[in-house]
Amino acid sequence: MDREVEQALPIREVDATPYAASLIEGHRDFGYSLDTALADVIDNSISAGSTSVQLIANTTAEEPSIIIADDGSGMSETELVEAMRLGSKNPSDKRASEDLGRFGLGLKSASFSQCRSLTVLSVKDSKTSCARWDLDRVSKRNDWSLELLDDHSSVPGLEFLSADGTVVVWEKLDRLVGGYGDDRAKRVGHLNEALGLAERHLRLVFHRFLEGKNQRYAFH
Ligand SMILES: Nc1ncnc2c1ncn2[C@@H]1O[C@H](COP(=O)(O)OP(=O)(O)OP(=O)(O)O)[C@@H](O)[C@H]1O
Ligand SMILES: [Mg+2]
């Protein structure tokens, strides 16, 4: 259409901000499996220059959790808040060659595909920051307010941070418990089997990183 004609036409606008509750739930179904979800989180660790990434799964607890801990650059609180934002970067922005990220979605959509509670603890310059998306809270409030936890002493995984680094904690593993929420033995068996398969996949995917550049990846 001719630009001048287009400008002459009256345009009405209306705010169409997405509803937090439905958009965030929709992010659970981007087609991730446990393997690819873990791989996306580990991609971030590699982009952050980690030399060690640990995967720790507490499968026997009443509330099972999965922890991915790295010794990368870590994030300040401002950076962490940005990292937790859905769509935290512009895909057309220039990236460093080792940066595997693109859309600013991976951490959130990969995590939500497996769990309803994502907590990220990060240490940078001796300062610890902690933020959480709990999908039950978002559903209730239907807004984008992110929880910042000043007291993170009860967050599982804190013990894996000493110097700079980041710990990603998945809790409320509703999809991974495979419908065995109330049957502890079956739940543990199901989780262990899924994690065993995922570990094999991760060893293949990160083969290059496992062998190269003196980087050590320990899957526990
Ligand atoms: N382990 C980590 N250590 C340091 N910074 C991290 C870590 N994980 C995420 N980040 C920061 O959070 C940002 C958002 O991560 P996220 O995975 O959501 O998106 P992305 O990696 O930028 O793009 P993509 O959607 O392709 O994954 C990253 O760009 C990075 O700056
Ligand atoms: Mg990413």
C-alpha cells in the first residue's frame, strides 16, 4: 500500500498483552523431552564458560528435584532477572561465537517442559542471587512478577556453589513422575530410568565438550 495513503488511514490500537497464566503454561509444550531440556540448560552453562557441569537428581525424596550446577560466569541479580524473563534477548542481536543461545527462551521453556517450579541460584563477584518461577503462583496471580528469594538457605543445590557459577533447580516434577506421584517406589523407578536414558543422550550430544578443551562434565 502507498505509504502516504497508509498514514492517512485512522488506526486504532488496543493493548493485547498476553495473559501470563496461559502463556506460561503454553511454554510447557514446545516439544522438549527430558534429554533435550537438560541439553538446553547445559548449553547455557557452556555459553557461560563453565569448565564443570554437574547434574544431580534427588529421585528418592518426597519432593524429587533435579539440579544442574555449573562453575561458569554466574549472574548478578539484574542479569538473573533478565535471564528469567521469557524472551530475554533479541534473536537478531550479535552473539559471541561460544554463545549457543538465540531467543532467550531456552532456560524457561526447557525447564517448564519438565517441572512446575524453576529456581535459579547464581553467584557472581561473591554475591548470590536467587529467583523463581512457580507456575502455580503465576496461574493464581496471572501476572509476570518473578519471585526473588533473599533467603535461599532452603533451596536445594546451594551447596554446589562456592565461587562464581549457577545452579538451576527443577522442582514439582509433575511430568517426570509419570503419573506415579503417590507410589514412591514406582515413581523412583520411573525417574531413574528416564534419567539413565537422558544421561546416555547427553554423553552423545556433549561428546565434543566432554573430550575437548579440558572441559569436564560430570553427570551424577
Ligand atoms: N548457567 C548460566 N550461566 C550464566 N548465564 C546464564 C545461564 N543460563 C542462562 N543464562 C543467561 O540467561 C539468558 C537466557 O537464557 P535462555 O536459555 O532462556 O536463552 P538463550 O540461551 O539466550 O537463548 P535460547 O532461547 O536459544 O536458549 C542467557 O542468554 C544467559 O545470558
Ligand atoms: Mg539457552
